[in-house]
Amino acid sequence: MWVLCLSLKLLMQVYLMCFFSFFLLIFLVILLCRCVLACVCVETRVCTLYTEVIQSVGMQSLEK
């Protein structure tokens, strides 16, 4: 009888570990996606800022 109880306990531990690792995996994936999106947003923002600066400098040099 105790063998059954022990195996059930072990099974529950394995199940909980799998459950937590699954949640951790989802959390990491979401975090990674957010980081990638943030990086992309920053990159595009920097790019647009860069092109704006180039355009304004170009306009100023044309006005001169």
C-alpha cells in the first residue's frame, strides 16, 4: 500500500515540476518576445530619428 502512496507522491512531484517548468517556459517566451519587440521598436525609433536628423541637416545645408 505504501508503495502506491509513494509512487503517487512521486507522480505528483513530477506533475508539479512539469507544470512549473511549462509556466516558466511560457513566461520566458513572453519575456523574449517583449524584449525582441522592444529592441525592434528602439531600432526603428533610432532609424527614424537618424533619418530625421539627416533630413534636417540636408535641408539646412540646402538653405545655405
